[in-house]
Amino acid sequence: YWVIDCAIAAQNMTLAAHALRIGSVWLGTWPQMERVQKQTSLFRLPEHIIPHSILAFGYPLKESCTSPNPESKWEPNRVHWEKW
């Protein structure tokens, strides 16, 4: 279950960062083997270590923390309640 464990850990880290007003982005790696190989090389990982994802953290601009995103991606036709 290592893939699920890594996904849960990554989500928890991004949620914790948000609670601390730190911005984050989750960059998927696994199972795209080209990405896995590039990260293995970039970080000089041993053969038995398989990278799952990269998490980037940083402090967002003050305005982006307090003002809503002007471009909403909400599309009501994509939400299904108790049926497809």
C-alpha cells in the first residue's frame, strides 16, 4: 500500500501547510516512469527508492491569501448528488 500511504502523507502535508498559511503544490510522479527515472537521477536516489511525488511549499503573496480567486472553475454540471 505504499502508493496510498504516500498519497495520504502528501495530502496531509499540503493541508498542514494551508493551516499554517503556507502555499503548496503537489506534483505527481508515480506511475509515470519517465518522471520516476528523472527524479531518481536528479536526486541521486538509490535503486530501491521509488519517488512518488514532489511537494513544493512557499509563502504566497498577501493578496492571494485574502482575496478570492477571480476565475472560478466551478461547473455545477460536473457535480452529481447521490446519482451519476
